[in-house]
Amino acid sequence: MSEKELTYSQEQKKTKPKIEDVIGDLLEGDRLKNALDFIAYLRENEMTLRWSAQNCWSIFYKSKGFCTIRIRGKNQSGMSYGLEPGSWHFGRNWYPDFYLPEDLSGEFKDSVSYGKFKEFIWSNVTPCKKCMCCAPGRNEIHLGKKFDSVCGLRIENPDAEALEHTKKLIEHCKKVISVSSKK
């Protein structure tokens, strides 16, 4: 098969592109801006992104993979991994030792901001859609609330406010990785 005949997936598998090299062809508008801002945040905070599958990059901190970014191109038809065309999500494959204890209130300036964070987390726990290997889902507890048959914690198409909550979540995950790395 010549290089011109490679499928999009085969081409990505061969070149393992940086996310910045393809994201402009997959997203547009605020979704593209927010994704690029988020990727810049990850890189500024000592995290690396490594291509892992078509339009999917694993995120690493201290050489530990802790979650993924997946993008569904705006011109791709149908649903993929629960994403509509022109969408992206962050999450799903969290670091195995990562958990959200019952109480993280000490990491917030007041109860109102902590309450908003909890609501954000709870609203982003994704029910299993039987689209991947997690079917029929797992039972999980996030910040004291029990969820049945879920795929995991996944943030789709976050806006600026959601990205601030996501950054707080990442800071907690980094602490977990730092502690487990010392063991």
C-alpha cells in the first residue's frame, strides 16, 4: 500500500501526531479554543501528551498515564466513543490509584465553590453506553455519592468554567500520583 492510500487511522498510527498538529482540522470555534487552552495548561504543568489511538492522546504526569483526550472530528459521521462529530472529551481512563475521597472541601476557599465543584463532578460521571470495553460499566463513588453502571468520569466539550473545575481535578490527581510515586 502506498503512502497515498493509507487511511486516516493508518496515517495517524504511522506518524503518531502531536495533538496540536491535527486538532485544528477536527474542532472549530469555542471548542477548539478551549481544547487548545487546556492542552497549553497541561504542558505548562509538566504533563505530556502521547498519541495512543486515532484522535486519542494519553496524558502523563511523572511518567504515569492518568487519563485521555479524545476528539471526534467535525466531518466524521456517526457517533464514536459516545462523542458527536466536532466534539472532544477529557477523562475516562483515570490513573488506577486515583479516587475522589468523600471530602475535598479543604482544597477550596469556601463551601460555595466546593459545592459547585461537587455538582460539576457528579454531572460528569458518564453512564456506560456500552461503546467500549467497560460494558456493563462499574459502580463508583465520587465525593460521597454512589453511581451505578458508569463508564467513568468524563468531561465533554468543557467551557471556560468547566475547565477551571477540571484543572482542580487534575491538581488532585497529580497529588495522588506524587504520593504513589514515593512508595
